[in-house]
Amino acid sequence: MPNSLSSLGDSAFDACYALASISLPTGLASIGVDEFCNCSPLTNVVIPGSITSIGGDAFDYCTALASVTIPSSVTNIGDTAFENCSSLTGVYFQGNAPSLGGANVFQGVNAAATAYYLGGTTGWGAPYGGLPTVRFGGAYNQIAGPVLGGGNVQLSFIGNYGINYALDRSSSLSPANWVPQVTNSTGQGGLLVFTNTPDATTNNFWRFRSVP
């Protein structure tokens, strides 16, 4: 679709059973009612910063959609917009909390679904639209490190979308001797997960850093 496209009719992609990924035009002002309803294979949608509203049932029954990033331009999300998105676990907001058109915006999403918002933005309650809320990026990055089987540690990091991050490890902080472990690029929502095996004979310290 050309970026000059400014509008789509409601239900434009309803029941497109082969649609797996889409980048919406940067001139588009809104996502209409039922726009992608029943697009069950849809796993990736790029919502541009021109969008101000997302219509009701817009992504209803997009059962393969696991995460979505909502740009700061969006001020309103219609009721049941993400209803029955059973794989949806992460909704990443880049601006202030949009107003919600009802209590069922996220009805029927994955039980682990979370609303992530940037530090310094406003309007976030706990919950938001029935989802638990977690701050990410902005003032700080969220890091979690559960221990896995075999002594491995899983380090989850939420950074900025599309940025390369390196994981370094050191046995000391005075002085630090950082040894690169692995480099990966963040996907939609900025989530990055590393699995690392600590050195059982010494202390282990990790850091993340952005790289070219």
C-alpha cells in the first residue's frame, strides 16, 4: 500500500486468512472497525505514528498476534479491538495511555498479557484495560534473570525496537573485565532474551549495551 493512502474502509482486511504480516501506510489516520478481524495467521503489524485511533474489533480473533506496539499518536482504542487475540502477551505503548472504548478491549487475550509503557508517560493505572502494567524503557530498562535447568540463566531485557544489544559478562566490578557473550537485535516491542551459562567458580556480573 502506498504511504499516500489516508483511509481504509471498515473491514478492509476482514477474514484475510493468508495475511501474516503488514506495514500500514504512514499517511493512514485511523484503523477502522473490523479492519483485521479474523486474520488468524497475522503475526506482525506495524502501526505508523500517523494513526490516532484503533476501531472496535479491529484485531478481533487475530489469534497468532503475540505482540503489538502502539505509537504515541494513538489516543483512543475501540472496545473489543484486541478481543480473542489468544496469543497476545505484550502490548507496548510508546505514549500516554489511550482512552478505551469499553471494558473488553483486551477480552480473551493470553493470560500472560501485559501492557508495557514508557517512563515519563501518563494515564497508566493498574490494571489498564484489565491488563497488568509494567514500565519499560525511558527512565530505565526492565531486566529479569530467572535460573533455568542446567545452571543457565535467562536474561530478559526490554530496550528500544530494532537496536542491536550486546550481552557482556565479568567476574568482578573492581575492576570490571567485560567479555562479550552474544549480540542480538530487539524485535517488536523491544524485547530481547539471552540465555547464558554462568562461571560456577567465580562471581558473575552481566551488562547490556547498544552496539552498531
